[in-house]
Amino acid sequence: MTIAELTEEMHRFVDSKGFYREDSHRPQVPRNLAISLVLEASEVLEHFQWGDQLPNQEELGDELADVALYLMQLASISGIDLEQSILRKLGKNAERDWPKEP
């Protein structure tokens, strides 16, 4: 499944919950989605907070999925083609000079 297909599936879910309605108590606007993205990313950190051991894979996977879903939604709502942005950024990074290891 592509990012575009996953994004469509995410939109179907969000719409089914009524979050795209004007009277939604969870307005799906870029500001709110960006905040939610960062909050979910912070929840990923909680799994590593007190140790170096790999956390429960299913729980970590759930948090990573939340991050991905908010990222896809924010990109889509903002009119950004996430697949193209990722490919463009990979190209930029490939040409970037990275610091040498000490």
C-alpha cells in the first residue's frame, strides 16, 4: 500500500468519526494536527524513558502508527505530496556534507 492509499484510508476513518464536520470538537486544522503529531511523537519517547531496552513492539508500533497517521493527515490537509517531499528530501540529503565522525 502506498502513502497515498494509506492517506485515503486515514481520511475515511477520520471522516467516519465526524472529525471533518464544521461542528467537530476536534477540528482537523493544520495547527491542531501539528500539535497532535508532536504529542504522539513524545509518546514514542516514553517507551525509552527509563531504559535502553527495546520496548514492547506492539505498543511501540501503535505509537509509531499514530505519528505516521498525524503526519500523513497534516501533509494532506496542507496540500503537500508526502511521497514527493520524502523523495526530494532524500535527494537533498544525498548531496549534503555530513560531519565526519570524531
